[in-house]
Amino acid sequence: MSLIQYHTESRLRDPVVVVAFGGWNDAAESATTAIRFLIDRWRPVKLAEIDGEEFFVYTETRPTVKFVDGIQRTIVWPSNQFFGFATPELPYDVILFIGAEPQLKWKQFSNLFLEVCRHYYASEVVFLGALLADIPHSAPVPISGTSTNADVKERLREMDLHASRYEGPTGIVGVLSEACRNAQLPSASFWAAAPHYLVATPNVKVTAALLTYLNAYLSFELDLSGIQSDALHFEEQISKLVARDPEVSAYVRKLEEQLGAREDDDDEAEDEGKTPNNPDITYSTGPLPSADRLIQDVEELLRQERKNGSPDGDENDDADGENA
């Protein structure tokens, strides 16, 4: 039995595959929320999915129960799904992938992922990811871009994106990037840094930053004014919450000062022709006072936003099962 289920034999033109995984690669759900935004905007057709039975430990990535028509409960299993969308104004179409990072058999999973890419004659893969870092929520979202393909590297340099020089543990995004390189399939990875003290929240500001760079990189010409406005509102609300607690306010100011010092060092290094600081290194400021209190306040704020009709509250039904 094949572990790939194809739903639609759509004829796509040299599609670019845009990918996000929930879990380790998805700080504050920033990357998967970007894919959900595109699914909601485009309403693409489900093309295929990879059966999760071989790849998930269901006690770690649990299936969920939901009501259908308000009366019947059904199980939603963690999944990895591909959606197709035609973009006639561009020389290529788009495949959106959203899934949960598997716990098992990453090499086999990578082969299946590449098999779907080959089936639809994908021309490029773009991975979205987010990591936690010691940065303040008030700062512009740091984005790094990486690739092992020379042409893609040049495109990233033209966007003034720093290349990542991270060494250490990796997730499925790193493994698939390597698999794409071995298969000679061009790929790029966009990584956004999210404030570590907002780990428990869907961070719309980080999502908006990822979408902005993706929009420019792939020339989507999407109107992102709505989510960018939401990001500004989100930042303002977080600032109000931070201002309530003197200890947290002092901590965030310390992060801002450290970030400013690093940027000054980078400017000085560039003026002297030296390599700037590694953007993947985080600098410790010590434990965050009252972190639990801040996170609880933020979670309550987001619940109220959804009740009041926040656009982030609606998700495409086909994408319900991707995250744990």
C-alpha cells in the first residue's frame, strides 16, 4: 500500500512548493500560520497527502476530536498535506505544504516528500521556519535566508538577507533541505526569530514578516495590508501587557539595549570589511521575571481577539490536523 494518497491530478506549471511544519521548526506557530493564511486566501485544491501511520508517535503528536455539523464527533489525524493553486500571472504555479514534524523514519519521509515534488514537476522548494531568540517584540522581526544553490543564494543576497551559519541540532526542515540538495532540486529556507517570552502564542507579527519576504521572493504581489495591520495591533497589545509589570518592562528594555548594541557592532564590522555577528546566536539576558503571568495575559488577550472576530480565528477545514 502506497503511503502517498493523490487526490487530484492537477496540471501545474513548474510549481514552487512552499512548506511549513508544526513543532520544533515552528516557534509561536509562525510558519504554519503563514501557510494557513495562504490557504485561506487562495482556497487551493488538495493534491496529495502522506499517510502519517509510519511517521508519528500518536502519544506525542495526538489526533484530535472535532464535531461535524455539531452532532457527530470525528477523529482528525495528524497529516502532511499538499495543496495546489494556479497563478496565471506568474510563470509558475504554487503548491502549499503544511504538516506536523514526524517523530519517526525521517529518511523515508524525505523520499516520499521528494516523490510528490517530482510527481508534480516542482521547480523549487521554499521552507518557512521560526525559532525562539532573545529579541524584543518591539523590534523588526529578524529573518535569515539560506540555500545551497548558487542562483538561489544570489536572489537571497539581492533581498539583503543574512545567510544562516547555524550549527547544531536540526529539524525536519533541515533534513528536507539536504534531501533537496542531493536531489538537485533548488530550495531556499526563510527563518524568522520570535521573542522567546511569547512562545505560547500564535505570533502574527512573525507570520507577517515571513509572508512579506515570501511575497517579495516569489513575486506573489499579495495584498498583505490586513495581516500587517494585525501585526501592528498585536505588537501594541503586547506592549500594553508588558507595561503592566515593571519587572517584565525592565527585561524587555534590556533586550532592546542588547539588540541595539549588536546592530552597532554589525555596522562597525561592515564598515571595516569584517563579517557581522552571527544572526543565529542568541544572547542570554537571564531568566524572564513573571513569564508565566505575561503568557497567561497574552493567551487571554488572544482568546478575546478570536471571540471578537479576529481573522486569525478561522482556519481551513482541510488543514485542521497538521499540528499537534
